[in-house]
Amino acid sequence: MVGLSTAKALLESNSNLKLVIVDKEFSLGKHASGRNSGVLHSGFYYSPNSLKAKFCFDGNLALRKLCLEHGIPVKTLGKVVVTKSLQEVGRLESLFTRGKENGVELELLPESALKKFEPLARTYQSFIWSPNTAVSDPRKVLLTLSSLVKGMNGQIILGATIKLGVDSQTITLNGETLIARHVINTAGSGADRIAHRFGFGINFSMIPFMGIYRAVTHSRLPLSTLVYPVPDPVNPFLGVHLTSTIDGKVKIGPTAIPLLNREQYRIFAGWNLIDIKESLTGLLCMLRGDAHNLPGLAKSEFPKLFLTRLIRDAAELVPATGKVKGWEKLQPGIRSQLVDLTTGSLVNDFIVEGDGLSTHVLNVVSPGWTASIPFGKYIAEQVLNKI
């Protein structure tokens, strides 16, 4: 999503550019771009001075515009963020304040008003109402962006094998040697490794976290809106929540299960020794640091491999969830979370590093999909200024 958005912005700025997008997979959206939740976030979770806050609000509008222009369905369902205890009320109020600083349309409402927005949910004392949260189809958006890029003479090569030369500007692509004026790295879970080849992102590594979802038809759990908990103040995950999909289902999830392999979509498959070594290095740094509670995270997340625990967590937000039967498995996703090896902290914002020859986009985790169009324009502007 970010790569295609960047390519689109580059070609719109300069139609004479010779631009090639390469992907190791043989189809688009095999990983995060096609496996994300499809939620258009409104932008109230993120620190006001962050790139996430800068681009999430505008990204919500830009994605809606793209979908409207190309006939891609969007459902504006809104979102409620609910509390489970008195301790969470203060965190909810802080979240509301942050959202208002980001210019997001929000309301902080009393518990008595919740039935008006989501009769099936429950909260303690108060909740946040976000009217501009929506859902759409990530794959349809991705295919539309690729068509737009191709229509501007951008070339997309799938199933690509790439080798970087000694000077990193010489690239062997499927056996053919190319000289790149500028390399833009938006390789998701592999972005840190490519950045390291260019001398960037040296203090960062990637830790994969698996997100598992289960779903039922909307008729079995007829939610009116999306229901989220107050996020954990220690670990940068939103917690198990309930969302609707564009095709008429209701999902519970995701988990945030730490893994050792970057494309390990099943617990006992996808093993890679390099992945394991790098993930262990990152996890050990987390364990030594004091920013996160890794043992607590593992203790809370691994039980969610089992449906009963996932349902239990969702039922704390929407009690009717506990009575629903017939949950189906959805394809899992992997959050490629950057970790700062010097502090052991999980990085909370997008990271962009580079020079006149290359640009490296790291840590494009949620709301990366929502923010992708204006974020891609931002990257394109940086690149054009360099070249």
C-alpha cells in the first residue's frame, strides 16, 4: 500500500520518471497490505507530533475519496471505545484529549448514552464515540492503486528476485542489471534488512507479532458499530476488539502473539533461521529494557490461540459474544513491529531514513493502511527533493 501510494505520487509529480515496483511475491497483498483489518482509523490514538497522527486523519479522507471514485464499497460505521474499570476511565479521557489535539471529531459521552450507538456493548462510566471510523476492502484498494500506477506507465514486476551490488545502486533484477537513480524501500517485514544493506536503520530490528481473528455472520452478532477497549498503556497494541467487515461479518481479535519468524502464519510453519536469530535478539532487548512487559504480554496473548479465551476477552466489551456459536477462522496477519535495539522499546511511529541515493520506510504498522496515501505523497516529496 505504501509502495504503490508512493509510486502514484511520484508519477503524478513527474510523468517522465522511469519507475519500477518490485515484489518477491507473485501476487499483490500477500502480507500486511492484504491481510489488515480494513478499518479506516480516524486518528485519535497517536501522539500529536507523530507521523501517524500527521497522516491518519488525511489518510481516512484520501482512502474514502479513492473508494468513491472507483466504486469500492466503504461502510462508515463509527467506533465506540469502552472502559472496563475505574482505572481505565482516566486513560479514556487522555485518549479523548489526544484525539481532539489531532483535530479528530470525537465525543466523550456518559455510560447512559451507549445504547444509542451500540446496544450490545457495555462500559464503565463513559465511552468515546468516533463517527468517522469506517471499513473497506484492502485488496480492492490495492488492485485499484496498482491499476492507477500502471496507467501512468509505472512498471510492476511480481515474483522478483533482486540482488544488490556493492554500490547498492547496481541492482540485478531477475538476472538483468539495472542502475537505480534512487531506491525506495517499502518492503514491510523485510524493510530493516534492506535498510541495513544501505547503512540505515542499524539500531533497529523487526519482531513479528501474529494477529488472529475469528468471525461470524452479522446476523448472529448484529453490531451497529465497531467496539474497542482502551489500549494498553505499556504495549502498543489495541487489544481484542470487535469489527464489522465489508462483506457482512463480525470479527473478534486480533491477538498480538510474539513470533520468531516474519512470515509464520501458522505456529508450527514458516521457520527461518535468520528470522529466529533476529527475533530472539529483539526479544532479548525488550526483556532487558523497562519500556514493556514482555512476560506479561506473552502470558496474556498465547492463551488467545484458543477460541474460548478470545471470546472471553471480546465478551468483556460485548457480553452477547459469549453466547454466539459458529465462529470461523480468518487468515491471520503479522504486525512487523520495529524494536530499538539500544533501548528495547517497540517503536511507536513510522520511521523514514535515507540519503540522496535511497529512502527507507520502516515500521509501517497500524494505521499504515489508513495513512498510506498521504504518507506515500510525503515520501515522494522527500525523494523528488533529493533527486
